[in-house]
Amino acid sequence: MRLSTLFTKTLKEAPKDELSVNARLLMQAGFIDKLTAGVYTFLPLGLRVLKKIENIIREEMNKVGGQEILMPALTPKSIWETTGRWAAFDALFRLAGTDNKEYALGATHEEVVVPLAQKYVFSYKDLPLYIYQIQDKFRNEKRAKSGILRGREFIMKDLYSFHTDEADLDEYYKAMQKVYFKIFERCGLLDKTYLTFASGGSFSKYSHEFQTITPAGEDEIYICESCQIAVNKEIVGDLENKCPNCGNKNLKADKAIEVGNIFKLITKFSDPFGFSYVDEGGNKKPVIMGCFGLGLSRVLGTVAEVRHDDRGLVWPKEIAPFTVHLVTINSPDIEANNKIKLASEKIYRELQTGGIEVLFDDREGETSTGEKFADADLIGCPLRLVVSERTLEQDSVEVKNREEENKELVKISRVTHNI
């Protein structure tokens, strides 16, 4: 992609009305645009990152037997009344249709997925079953804040698992913990993310959250540095201020963002719908359920919060909008400038041919070298390549890693091989 034709532009300054780091940086760098409080447009650069996160999640869900579907966002009142959540779920967006019926925008999808699975699951032979979707969610937050970390519209992966018994659910639950950490590793968050004990609500003693350490976090967690797990502040008293895994009482408090959560639903949603199966002995038994949620837009915002410096974003390679940011430094000498342009175009084509994603800053005119470098740092691609009159004197390009200060000259013939 060429910067000269990119739909959006960077901003010289971050929006002054945005307090969160993720919103300020992502808006300034041209990744997102704010429509209203808690509602954002993902622009070309931001959408590329979002799609990469989506693909990572999809790959990892498929590896553990997940089957992807897409459920409606518009849901009838009746299914919410079945579980009692039409009146009890404060964050539901409720609306009336021209058919004089009431609806809700999907805040979560247990009420949709259970009657759906009920149409296809009858016997123990149909279980276990793992169904997931990646879709917009809508919640009527009283105070949408923290940029894309807490919005009224957001993108989420929710997987629902269906089992014959709790032992089978427990096995899958443990497997999913490992899968989540693999996702966070690929997204560049592993070193700051902890499996965190949280309240299980009315259906199990504990649930688990995945919390990423950052000063921007809305939650307070207590970390056991002995076994690298944590406890949410809301339940730490129930555990007598000690680690539930090893008993360590020297827990370290820190701020964190919840980037995912997993629940053992057991029969909380299968009971209201009468969702059961017939076992090997011909007996009818309730279907046991689990729920595994992960916010894509929240992961993106969290990466922006924890992977930036005073110059801009610092994307991990696997989810960066582009691997390479290629910068052309124009020369006032016409002949030299033509050579720079020809060399830059050649490198651009070769990178693309080699399957390397490249953002090409081919802007001319009044765009200064300083502005080009500032934009490269702000956008935060892993590698910056510079083609200038000086580098061409040595038949080379200047290569700089976004996370490092050192620069090196690499022969043009070796550029594609070195990336």
C-alpha cells in the first residue's frame, strides 16, 4: 500500500478530548475514528490489525475443534424472557420493531446458541460440541470510556461448548486456558497477561479471566509471582488473601485490563430451555455447558496500551498492519531523485513479490524527511527501510527495527532475504 493514496492521514497531535492512550494513539496514527462515545470506525490500517487478530483466534479455535457460525445480532424478547435476563440485564439495548414486537441487540449469545444447538443435539453421540462466532456485540454502557477497551459496540469471539458431564467440560476448560495463552503470545501480550481467578457467579465457584498488566487497567488484581497466576480484587477476601494454587500470601497488587474470560456455565442456560440429551443407557440428562469469550477490539486496544513509546505504536510482527514501512527520502537534485524513485519502486515490488507486506511512503512535495520518520514511528510497523541518496551510494538501504535505535545498511540485493 502507498501512503500517497491511503484513504486516511496521520494527525500532527493526538485528540485532546481522549484520555486513554489507546484511543489517542490509534486515532492520531489513523487506525480508528470516533463516531460517538464508545463507537469507533476501524480505518484501513486498524482493520488490517483487527483482521490479523481475528485470523489468529480463528486458527486457534479451529485447532481445538471449534466450528464457526454467525448468529444474528437482532434477537427477540422471548428468548431473553426464557432465562429471565430481559428484565435483569441492565446493559441490553432494547428496541421495538414495526411488527409491534420487542427485540434486543446481542450483548451475549447464550440465549441464541442454546435453542440453536437444541435442534441438532439429541444423543450422547452428538457431544461434545464446540460452536463459536466472531461478531459485533452491543452493550448499553452507562459510561463508555477507555477508548476501544470499553465500548457500546465491540467485536468479540464467543465459543460455547456442550458436554455430557462436568469431567468432560473440565478437560476442555483446561485445554482452552492453554489456547488462550497461545493467542496472547501471538498477539504480543503473553509476558504481561495472567490467568486470574474471578467470581463464578451463580453457577460455579470460580471463573477465570485473562488480565493484562497496564496502568490503564480498570481492574485490580493480586499476582502470585511464585506460580504466575492472579486473583481479582473482588474475590481476594474469599481466598483469605492467599494464592488459590500454592497458598502464597505475598501477592502483588497491580492494575490490569481483562482481555478474555472463561466460564463453566454447567446447566445455567440449558435448564431454562430444557436442553437435554439421551445417554448410553437411554436416560435423559441435562447438557453441560462452557463459555469462552475474547474481545478482539479489546485485544487491539490493549496492545496499543502496552506496546508503545513516546513516538508512537510498536506492533508485534504477527499483527502489525504491515511488516515493513518503506521510506523514500527525496533529493533536490533531479537526477539523484529519479534514481531514488526507481530504486524505491524496485524494492517495493520485490518485497511484495516476496510475500512481505509493505507500507510505502512514496509521498513527494512538501512532506519533509522528519515528517516521514515521525509517521513511521507513530504507525509502528516492525521494520523501517529508508532509501536515500546516501544509501544508494553504497547500493544499500537503511534498516531499523522499531523497537531498537540501531540502524544498519543492507545491500539492496539482500533486503528481501533479511526480512
